[in-house]
Amino acid sequence: MPKLNNRWEVPLLVVTAGLGFAAVQMLFASVQYMNGISRAAQNNVVYEVMTTAPELARLQATVARFFLPDSDVTRDDIALRFAIVQNRMKILRTQESRALRGDNAEASELLDRMKVAVEQAKPKIEALQTPQDAAALIDIFDPLNRQASQLSALTTANAANRIATNERRLTCTFWLLLGEILGLLACGVLLISLLRRERRKANRAASVDSLTGLPNRLAFNRALADAFSKASLPGDLAVLMFDLDMFKHVNDTLGHAAGDRLLVSVAERLKPLLHDGRIFARLSGDEFAIIFHKPDARSVALGIASTIQTAFAQPFDTGGTMVAVSASVGVAVPGPEDRQPEDLMKNADLALYAVKGAQRGDIRLYEPAMKQAYLSRQTLSQDLRNALANDELLLNFQPVVNLADGSTRGFEALLRWKHPQRGFISPAEFIPIAEESGLILPIGRWALFKACAVAAQWPETISIGVNLSPQQFMDSELVGIVEDALSRHGIRPDRLTLEITETTLIQNDQSVVTTLNVLRKIGIKTALDDFGTGFASLSYLTRFPFDSIKIDQSFVRGSTAQNNNELIIRSICELAGKLGLQVIAEGIETAEQLALTRSAGCEVGQGYFFDKPMDEVQCATRLSLEQLQASRLHGDATTVDTLRA
């Protein structure tokens, strides 16, 4: 998200004010233009009206001079002057002239008289012959001079009044417009102020985590960029990241509301302890981070990391339920190769990732080797995408035997990867990568179909066990995939055992129960693997429909030296017997371990004491040898019975 700033506000204010003042200036200019145009139109009409009387006087003078001795006046001169008077009469009768004068009854009467007089004068001008004719004509025009003067006076007075009225109206309009513009400016300034205030509020809201009240990722990234640019020495800056171990388990078992209260409690407990940090932020989910920008920031960060873990030693109240969780912490300081703040964040994340991959609840300082390990995992992840297509994956099968006589009861399918360059890669290395990348779904499907295909070649009494990851068990298509694998290879459902770990149960209790019940109705068996190593394994036995439990090998291998482990195995067997569950002991490697697990009540087990994981050919050989041995024993028993008879 781009960084917000207020550099645009002052220019916006200046531009808005400038536009407002420019509008005022244009208003003044418009008023002036309008006044000028108005006066020009009025003056033209007034001039025509006011010159009517002088034109009548000129006509009279021209007529009088026409009969004087040595006069230069011609009939054309008289005709011209009379035409001018006629034109003036037309102007006096125009709508514009009437409007300007504000004609009333008196003005109309004057115009009618003048019209009649002009019409009477026209034939006399055409018939002008003697001085007597001229005198008569002059007498006709004498009243017209007075009438024209009266009209001129009326016109001038009305024009003046109209101009004054228009000026008042224009002035009023000007002030109204000026008030509107000033109001607009005031509203604009107020609007900008409101926008600034709302933006500041939005910035604060965008920079604060709504749940905990801590700064969020946006605020953290800003602070980190600022600190990174100001750090003068590499040791002056450090980033600490931590998250809560098994936080998803809290959400899934107690609900998201309890998870939210846990996050709030963590923030409230740690905030007073982190005064040495420049910023303490919640990045997302259960992930938090702190920036240290001070001399010897590395040591300060590591010290705070220990403080954080100490703070997590006490349980948190999630609204009536006390929850004990731990924190995994990663710390990073800038190195020579770190050019951007994002590099430092990635390093801290890699350090946290390293803790998660090794021992939760620990503290790790970033080392360059972590990045190399990460890149190696990325390369391995890419290689794993091609493993299925290149037939690099294969299954080995470890026998599950009857502890009483060592006969094979079934096999557990174990996934193996033969890398073209690195050779065999441990499942402990590539299975987590497959789960992180989502490749576990196609790989798991392949393993299920392959295991069923191999089991189809075995006797009907031999079962096959297949491990399912939590992601596979959450797949909505799991039941259909299992049914397809069984039907395609003709395997009875009760010959297939799906093994899941407690991690799967933690993901989503209700969903797991639903899926287990559906599988059970089909006839498929289920087993809880690595029993005894989780948080609440005993409670799972009452909530989930299992057919068998597999005691983790850590109890079996320690049973000969630790009486407590032997007691635990015996107790598990007794509890399972009462619940109708079969117990399978894993990791039996010695005769002594076999004797102890057998005496504790285990009927079935597996381990290197019986055989190592083998390929399908070796499985077939083992089963054939057992069948041959059983046939011989059966034959010997038959011979003895015959001899006795």
C-alpha cells in the first residue's frame, strides 16, 4: 500500500483560493461589460430621440432660406431634411423607444400629433412654390418642436431611471454572486479540513490492529523502512518475530472467540515488557514482531526474546479457560547482503521457520545457512513436483506380525523417494515439504492406489495399512478416492487400515469424526498412530471411532530400562482391551523388547526385529515362505494323526 502524505493539501488550498479570486475578478469585469453594453444601447436610442427637435428646427430653417435672395438651398436639401424628420418619427414609434420612454397616454398622444403633423407637411413640401407656402409649412412644424422636446425629456428621464435601476440590480447580483463564491470558498476550505481529519483517522485505523490495539503490518513496515534508512551501524537494528505454538489447536478446540481473547491477552501481557522496542506490532494471525533500533540491538533483542518466553510460562485467560501456550522466536540483524527492509523481515521469518522445523518454543538467531536451507527446500519442492511423473516414488512395506508366533498379519505401506542425484531421501525431509506445498494430496492418492494394487496380490487374510496426512484427511474427496482404490483393485474394505496421527485430530474434531464414521460404515478400519506422544490421546479414544492404536516406539524402546514405560504400555493395553481396541507396538528391535511388550498384553507389533521395510517382491517371498512353512506344519500334524490312527 503506498505511503500517504499531505504534500498535496497546501497546493490544493492555493489553487482553490486562486480560482475563487479569479472568479471574483471575472465577476467585476462582467459587471463592467454589462454596464457598458447597457449604456451603449440606451445612448443610441436617447440620441435619436433628442435629435428629433433639432432636426425639425433645421427643416424649418432650410424651408425659410429656400425663398431668400441668392439662397443656395435646393429642393433636394428640403427633401433630405424632411426625410430625416420622417426617420426620426419612425424611431420615436419603435418598441425600443417606447420602452425606454416608458410610454404613457401623454406620450402616445404627442406621438399621434407629431405623426399627423408630418403627414400634413408632406404634400405641402412637394407643392412648395411661394414664400406663403413656406410660412404655412413652418407654422405646421412649430408645435412639433415643442412636442419633440417633451418626448426627449421623457426619454432622457426614463433612460436615466432605467440605468439607475439596472445598476442597482447589477450591484445586488454582484453581491449575491460574491457571497456565493465566498461561501463556496468557505465550504471548500471546510471540506478539505474535514477530509484531512477523516484521512488522519483512516490512517490511524489502517495502522492499528483492530483486535489487539497494537500497530499492524502496515505501521510495522513503515517503521522498519524508517529505521532501516537511519541505521548507521549494522548492530543498531534488529527485528524479532514470534508466534504462538499450537494456536490453531486453541481455535479448533475452544473456538475462534477464545483464540481472539488469547491474542489480546498476549498483547496486554507483553506490551509493558517491550519498552525497549521501537514498535511492537501484530503482523497477522498469531504472528507478532518487534523492531529494536538502538546500540547493540542484537543483544537487546535476544534478551527480550528470553523475556517473552518467560512471560509465556504462565497460562493465559481466554474467558474462563486458562490456556498454556509457548512462543517460537526468530531474531535477525542486518547483514552485508541485506539491501532492503524486506530482506531483514525475510531473515527474521526464516529464523522463526527454523524454530518451527526443529523445536517449538525455542529462540533462533538468523544465520546465512538458514537461507541456503530454505533455498534447498525450494529446490527439493520443485524436484518433488516431478517425482510422480518420473516414477521416483516407491512404496516399501513393513510387516505387522502376531507377537505370539511371528506370523504376518499385514503390512504398513511406507513412502520412499529415490532422487536421481541425491539417492534415497528420508521421508522426514520430504513429507513436510509435500504437506507445505500441497503435493501431499496427489502423492497420497498415488500411495493409496499403489498400496491397494500390491495388496491385491496377497492372501485375503493379509491387511494393508496406509498413512494419511492431515491435509488428506481434510480433503472432501477422500472417501470417494478410497472407495475408488478398493473397487479398482478388488480389495475388501476390512483389509485396509488408514492410519492417522493426533495432528489430524487437532485440525478439526467434528470433520474428522464425520469422516471416520463414513469410513467405518464402508468397512474400512482406522488406527491412531504414535499413540501416547500427543496432548490428550486418552480423550481421543472416547471421541473418535478407532479400531486400533499404535503405541509409539519411544515407549517400546525405553521399556527395558524404564519401568514407567512398561507400566504405561501395560495400562494402555488394559484400557484398549476394555474399549475393544487392538494394540500394535511399534519399534520392536530386540528379543527383550518383544518379551516385554508381549507380557504387557500386546498381541501385534512391528519393528526391525521381525523385518525391515521391504519391496513388493520381498513381501511376496515372505508370505510364500510362511505359507510353505504352514503347509509343512500342517502336513507333519496330519502324518502324526495318521500314525496314531
